Amino acid sequence: MSRRFLALTLLAATLGLAAAPPASAQVTMRLASATINDVQHEWQKVFAEELAERVGDQVKVEIYPASQLGAIPRMVEGVLFGTIESFVTPTAFLVGTDPRFQVFDAPALFEDGAHAGRTLHHADYRDHIETFALDKGLRIVGAIYNSPMLLLASRPVETLDDFGGLKVRTFSSPLQMQPLSALGSSPVPLSLNEVVPAMQSGAIDGLLAGMPILTAFQYWDVAEYVTDLNFATVVSVNVVNEAWLQSQPEEIRTAILEAGRAAEQAVLPWGIENVARANRVWEENGGRILSLSDEEQAEMEARFAEIAAEVFESEQLSAEYERLLAVVEETR
């Protein structure tokens, strides 16, 4: 074989390789959350399975629970700016992104977890939720019943007077901060990973959270008293950066949306049972679950309803709240 012929052969092979279409690169999708071993974490795991069933290994899902990708405000920023593809969180932590998220913190919305699921997964309302924050660059691909809201405190809270002077970690929602202020407590917005050292140092006296969070992080080591306020329900959503989503092939975009809805339906029974399981675990580890008297419970709920009415006075919030209430009533 002549050197000239060999050179031409090598050149042709090189050009052929250059002209060949590149193999499809595997897409990486990071799923972030501040919690672990709860319904948010379960949704992430089921979502990964549902997505794999639809697109195989075209998408590599990486799950980062327990604030591995930063504190909650940093993860919110990450999904807004596109440095994190996906973040699941209680809606209250997204109020700074869009104030309409606080409608889910309204008191006495749901009868129980099953009712919350029927409302969140109502066909028309679920379509509305998906584009809830689209103008902020976020698409909701998971709407999840989380748990009832509880108060963990370093001392027993069994009457309305017991709220006086408490410094309580809250979410950033006005509908969590203002009611506590009305009861004489001082609300302190903190990320979840800051709570334990703050309670151990006495910087705060307690926090608002769902029981699955309290048991997952073994909060019985820092406080034993939980008061079931029975006034609000934690709703979580998984948000995805919309620009990143739209940069994917149509097959992957569709699969992500379908997997999100399939996962939220699949984890609803798990989440309901997980609340009951968490209550048992709390008491098995020496924790106590307290409640207000019927009279004081009714008084507290009346105060919170007045505050909610004030918060929802604006036209935008009022319209969003009325839309949610209509679905709540339809699904009772």
C-alpha cells in the first residue's frame, strides 16, 4: 500500500468520523431538598424510578437530600438561576419568589391528608399548579401532601398563654409569622440545618414543622414537647428550572412532567401513613404530643382566620385563595 493511498484513507476516515452525528449526551438532573426520609425524599426516589421507566438512562438522576446542596435559600436561588435543576420544598419557602404560594398556608384548608391529595391532584387545579410560578422561571412538576403543622418547643405549650415569649423558627410565610406574633411569640425565619444549634444554644425555643421532619432528624434529643396546633397543613412542591426543562428534547420534557404527576399520586398513601408512623416514633422515643383545649383551639383558629383574611386582601392573593377554596369544597 502506497503512502499516498494510506494518507488518503486516513483522511477519509477522519472526515467520516467528523461528519457522524455525536451520540446523545446523558442529561444530568439533580434533585435537591432540605429533608431526608420523609415524603419529599420519597417523592424524589419514586420520580427517579418513574422517569427511568419512560426514558431509560437518557437522564441521570442524582438525589441530594438533607441540604447537601446548601441551605434552603441557596437551593431556592439555585433552581431560580438554573445551577440546580430541581428542588422540592414546602410552599412557604417559595413565598419570597411568588407571594401566591402562601395560600397553601391558610388555616383549616383540608380535613385530612386524603382530602389534601384530592385537592392538589384535582385535574384542572393540578394543571393550574404546574404553571403557578412559570413567570418566575419555575415549573411545578410535583404537588405533594406533606403533613400537619406542629409546634416543637423546649417547654410544654398547652394554653394560648404558653405561646408568650417563645422564639419560634418558622417558614418565611406571613401566614406562619403573623399568627405567632399575635399569640405573643417571636417568629424567627431559619433554615432547617440551623435549627438544632439554635435550640441547643437557646437562640430559639422551638420550631414549626411536620412530625416526619421532627422524627427524621431526631429532634427528641433537643426537645420533647410537641403541640398539635391543627391549624395548617404543609404542602410541598417540586420546582424545576423552566429554561433547563425547555432545553431538553420533547421526549424528556414530557417524561419529566408525567413522572412528576405519577410520583405524587404514588407517594400520597405513603405520606399519610408516614405521618401516623412518625407520631408513634416520637412517643416511643420519649416525646410528648400535646393539644389545646377545645375552647382555646377554637379561639386560636378564629384569630388565624382573621389574619388570613387580612393577608389575602390584595386582588391577586384573594383571587388565588378563592380558586383554591373552590377546589377544597368540591373535593370534600
